[in-house]
Amino acid sequence: MLNEIEIAVLISICHKTKMSKKVHIPKQYFLNRFKGRKRVYAEKALLSLIKKGYVIKHPTRGEMTYQLTDFGRKECMKFAGS
């Protein structure tokens, strides 16, 4: 079960990747909507989403990027449908 901030981070990733599993983006690209203290909680939520299998890390030459998994994409579709 996802909490409120995890859902917000997952939806942000889904929005920025346009629900594609092949797109990988740096965390500042989808965490920029969280300001101040919420940013700290959002970064912790990102780690939680990785542990739960919704998002995976994708290392690149310059920085760490993140992409959706099948499981994460299906969960996004549930939120988009409701």
C-alpha cells in the first residue's frame, strides 16, 4: 500500500515519462515540484518506491536516472482511471 507522498512521486514520474517504461529521467526533473520540507519526504518516498518495485534506478554516464517498471506503470494507470 502506498502512502500519499509515494503516490504523488509516482504520479510525477508517470507524468514526466508519459507512462513509458523506456524513458529514464534524473530525479531533479520529477522532484522539482516538491518544495522545502516536502522535497525531503519525496526523496525518501522515491527510495521506498524503488524498494517496492515501482521504479528502478538506471545508471548513466553523468548521473543516476530512474524509470518505471511494469508494476509502476500499472499502478499509474489505476490512478489515471480513478
